Amino acid sequence: MKIFNTLTRKKEEFVPVQEGKAGIYVCGPTVYDFIHIGNARPMIVFDTLRRYLEFRGYDVNYVSNFTDVDDKIIKRANEQGVDSTVISEKYIEECKKDMEALNVRPATTHPQATKEIPDMIKMVQDLIDKGHAYEKNGTVYFRVRSFPEYGKLSHKNIDDLESGHRDEKHALKVSGESEKEDSLDFVLWKPMKEGEPFWESPWGKGRPGWHLECSVMSKKYIGGTLDIHAGGEDLIFPHHENEIAQSEAANDTTFANYWMHNGFLKINNEKMSKSLGNFFTVRDICKKYDPQVLRFFMLTAQYRTPLNFSDELMEVAKASLLRITNAAKSLNDVVTSDKKDGAAFDDTAKEELNSYIKKFDEAMDDDLNTADAISAIFELVKYSNTKIKEGITSEYASKLYETLKTLSDVLGLKCEVKEEILDADILALIEERTAAKKNKDFARADAIRDELLSKGIILKDTREGVKWQRV
Ligand code: AMP
Ligand code: ZN
């Protein structure tokens, strides 16, 4: 597979550190509110990367953090008069609900900054000991000039950056506010302010800087050199540049081999963001559209290209997705009809089917080109519809159905046809479950609950008896 590496600005063949394994770290959201659909873009595209690598046989260790200590969280907590953990825990749970709706699989590990403080203090101390960091009045700064490769990811030159900072530096020096050795230096540890959460450290009460979190957590949960580090393109500078500086200065090893950055989700050609106020939450969009439509929409563009959000494009996505699920349904009908007449799944059919899989793989191998991968799926849909019209056996239909389902699943799209269950059958099963419970046959009762769940039926035991609903 080829990946466009921000570090080299080239598409490069993906060669993992350890054969057959992939360690991926994706910067996660700051949890102070519901996520917006711009935040959902990296979640969806890098979940798709993970799914594709697994499809190709890789054992993937996928780590994505929640930033749960931050100015915005503290501000929100103070406004509401609650502890900042009340805010962060609430929005972590809400974010996980959105992820589930979008079929974004939970990460192997979702570390939280506040739960990793001792390791953060250790990295700061290591950096001080090695001369890469210094403390001033309770703040610890990273000494950017001590890391000559600073700027290699964002392709910025230290001297240019310095001159950009010169005016600011001069102003700060004159006002006597600056305690930094150099205006480029950034914060690793900041001292506590009144009303803020804090942890004890060798430099007094305080909390870690944002960049430090990711360096520490990726090291802890993946270790060594990461295969892939990913996030939105707004994170290239300074966040990822600073992560590289901290990690490579502390660990004396390459931090990450491949850097992948998604383009922005825009609205009216402007980046969707909280601060501009031009955002829609995932929760809001999912009131109007099936979350699968949002996921499909995100994948209609290759992840590096900017993507404009609009109702028209969501309607197109909705109709396109329906074409796939309709084809799956038609195929499933042939499969379940146990049809023996019609064209058989011979070598030519096998070859034809493989050509669509090949097209799909080639698209995904080319820097995760999901737009072209979707085109390959549509070609398969068209082929399937034609073949059904011409007449095929159930075996043939089942091969097409399985392939359509597998390729859709790599993109995280569900086109599986759920077995329909009639209300009368549901009621009969509920009755059987109640009887089983009465007879203390809890295994059978649980099995019935699971069987119904697999068909999309949820049971609720209430005082008025068992209630059920379709999901
Ligand atoms: P934040 O909570 O702002 O740190 O963002 C979490 C993730 O969402 C980061 O990887 C950001 O780069 C990404 N992100 C934020 N806004 C957008 C957007 N409009 N389009 C694409 N990605 C975004
Ligand atoms: Zn990060």
C-alpha cells in the first residue's frame, strides 16, 4: 500500500516496523462538547485505514486519545460550577455514542491525559536532564533550538519561524513578561491557576501541556517507533511538529515513520470549526440522516482533499448508499430462494468478480483512495443487477453478496440484509422467554434475548411486562 507521507511529501510504500503489524496513533478530540462533523472526518477516514489494513491481514494496534484536561474544558466546568471531570467524562461518553453510530470501531486503547500524569512528569524530567527543557517559575519549556530538526514535518525553517516571532518576542521582552529563553520554546508543564485542576510535580502544582500528552501516550501504548501518526491537517504545526521534537529528543529514536493528515471538512468553502460557529454536530446531522449516510459522504472524497458539506451532497450520498443496499437485498433474495437454474458461478464469473475486488484494492492501495474504491463497489453493484436480471443461481448470488458485504465492511458501511422478523414471531419468542425465566432456564432466556437482538429487536423488562422495539 502507498501512503502520502507529510514528512517527505511523497507517496511511499508502507513498510511497517514489524512485519504484519501496524501501530497507529490518531489525535483524538478535546472533550468539552458534542463533536462536530469536521471532527468526525479523521475518525471515519482513519477507522477506514485500520479496517483496510486488517482486511489485508495486518494486526493493528490503534490508539486514539481523548484530551480531557484543557482550557476549554476548565472554562466550561467553571461556567457550570462543576468539576472538569464531570464535563470530560460526559463528552467522552457522548463521543463514543457518535462513534458507534458512525460505525467507527473503538480503538484498541483510548488513553486519557489525566490518567497518564506520572509518565508525563517522567518525560518532562528526562527532557530537562538531557538539556532539552528548562523550568522558569513553575513552567517547563521545551528548548526548540536544542532540536536541530525542528520544522521537518511542517517544512518550516527555524530561522523563518524565529523572525516571524521577532516582533512578539521584542514586545514581550520590553514588557518583561517573557520568561522564555527563546520565543519559539513551547510549554511542557504549566503551573496551576486558581480554580484549575492540578497535579503535584517536581516543579510545583500544575498540569501538562497539550503536545506532551500525545508523545507520552503513543509511547506507552504503542512504543518504539510508530508506524503511522495521523490527524487533521491543522495539527501539522505546531502540534505534531512539537510532538516530534519532544519524542525524538527524549527517546533518541524516530517518532513515527508515516504521517497522514486529512483535509478539512468545509462549509461554504470555510473550515468547519467551533470557533467560527459554522458547525453541525454529528448528533444533529444524525437526526436528519442515517449515520451511515454521513459515513458514506465522508468517504466519497479521498481523505486529503477538502470536502464541502451541503444538503445536496448528503442527498446524493443517501441515494448512492441506497443503490448499494438495494443491490445487496436483491442478491440476498436470490440467495435465500435456493435457485438452482440460471448461470452458474464458473471460472469466467469468478474472474469477473475478482476484477472488481482488484479495482477496489488498487484504489485503497493508492493512499486510501476511498472515492475510487466506492466506484469499484458501484461497478460491482451494476454487474450484480445485470446478472440478477439475466438469471443466476443462488450460489452465484451468494458469492456476489458476500463480496459486496466484505468490501462495504472495509469502508465501515453496513449493507447486510437483516433477516426480517414478524411481530407475531417476536411475541411468541417473548412468551417463550418469560416461560423459560419462570422455569429458571436463564440460559434459554438469554439466548432468546440475543437472538432477537441479532435481528434488531431490543427487549425491555418493565413493571408492566416485556416491551420491545426495533432499532
Ligand atoms: P480538536 O478537538 O479540535 O482537537 O479536533 C479533533 C480532530 O478533528 C483533529 O484531528 C482535527 O484536526 C480534526 N478536525 C477539526 N476540525 C476539522 C475539520 N473542519 N475538518 C477536518 N478535520 C477537522
Ligand atoms: Zn496529538
